Amino acid sequence: MLEPIDEARIAVEAASDKQANDIILLDMRSNECGFADYFVICNGESSRQLQAIAEEIESKLKKVGTKPLHTEGSIGSGWMLLDFGSLIVHIFAPAEREFYSLEKLWDQANTVVRIQ
């Protein structure tokens, strides 16, 4: 079984493979988050790209034995959440990413990786 940081890096790589924009990996352990060790936040430009990003992340993590415990949101809503336990992945459309501003909400978290 992989460590949560390794799962997070696989998610970042998968999002990058599908040309996700502004990918951020946040270390949530020093925050009083309590429900996840890492967040990956990214966005895509179209519904089709959002779906492709989500499918690629799920596929690559499944290959290493990690399956989502829960998913929320939908392509049509412009936001999808993939909950892998210690890792939470947020995939946004640009307007929803700006609206929710998760990186500002969790600005105390350490940024491990940022790919713009």
C-alpha cells in the first residue's frame, strides 16, 4: 500500500497528463483539517476535460490499489470531488474554482507542488 503523499503525486501526474490547469498539491497535515492529509486542486477548460481528468486520476490510482471511497459533484456542476481517504481531489471548471477559492480557504497549508 502506498503512502498518502505517493498517492497524491500520482493524482498530480494524472491531472497533468490530461492537461489540467493550475494543479496544486497541498499538505493538510499541519492544518487542523482532520479529514485528509493531502488535497489536490486543479481545473479543466471543458466538461469533457473535467471528465477525462477524473477518469485518469481514478484509473492511475486504481492501478496501485487505491479506489475512491466517495465522489461528489458532477461534470455539469463544474466541480467534482474524489475522496480517497487521506487524499481529496478537487476538479473544477474555471468559474467554480475562482468562486470556491479553496487555496485561499486553506492558505495555511503547505504547498508541496504547483504546476501552472
